[in-house]
Amino acid sequence: MGFFRFSERILRPKVFPCGYPNAVRPRDPVVGDVLDGDILFATQGGFYLLAAPAAKRSRQAAGTNLVNLSIPNVAVNGTDPNDGFYNTSVWITRSNAAAAHYCNDRGYFLPNKHELEHLWQQRSLIDSKDASGGAMTLAAIAAGTAPGSSERNCWSSTENSSTRALARHFGTGAESAVGKNTSLWVLPCRRVAV
């Protein structure tokens, strides 16, 4: 069964016909479904989290070096109290926050460290559902064979200090703090209310 087009909420009939034995309610989306070209990879905090296809990935610097944003600094393996949607809204207040602007300008956000971990955990599923034909698959990023770069780290929107933000190595899954001026992979995400 196909899905209806949506922006913030999946459109479902409010009332189902009574008395029809063959009436079927559209099912809720599940991890692995493709919605408007993006791949559903997790449900978190009342939202479906969707990964942009490979054709929309890019390498960018996080930017805003030597600036502490108004979000908490989080240690490697620490807990970010905010989601990527909120963090991105803070990052884009800085004109040189290239990774956040790249996502925001396309209608996406830069995932926080926890959302990026979900992306890493679901990388094979995301690649298997990606029909965009883009060469920047998560497997290519993990292997260091994506076009134009042997880089394997991907940015999160979680800040570590005035000079570093957290990133995840898609080959090993390790999290580290990386200088904000470093050009890493950007994996745009969006969310839709459950």
C-alpha cells in the first residue's frame, strides 16, 4: 500500500467506513519505508526520523570555530539534551556554519550525536532502500571510497567546545571530537510527527 504525500504529518482518514468488512486502514510507516524519497531510519521523541538519500549528501566544515553556541558542550560519549532539529536552528544563526546551512537550505537538519548513531546503526538498511542513484552511499563513506574523499567521519550538530563538534566514524562507529573547520560528510535528516 502506498503512502500519501505529506509535509509535517502523514495524512490518514479520520473516520473509516463502518459496516464494510474489507475496509483497510492505511498502516503507519515503519523503519525502512521510503517517504517522499527519504528513508525512515528511527522513531524518536514523537517523530519519524528520515535520512536524505545519497544524492543529497555532501562534505562541509561545521564552521563557527572559536564560538561557543548557546547549546551545551557535550563530551565524547556524553548525552546531548537537544535534538538535531533544535541544534541546527542554533547553528544557522552563525553565517559560517556550513554543515548546518547546507542541511537547512534543503529543508533538512544536521542530526545530533544520538540521531547520527541511529543512522550508523541503520546504514545497511538505508543504503538498500536508497533509489537516488547517488554515489555517496553510507557503505562508500564507511569504506572511504565515496567520490572525491577518503574521509569516513560524519558531522553531528552536537557541540563539544568552541573549536570542536562531535562526529562519528562510519567505518568503526567510533565517536570523536573534531575541529569545526574540518571538512567531513554531512548526512541531512528531517523529521515528521508521528
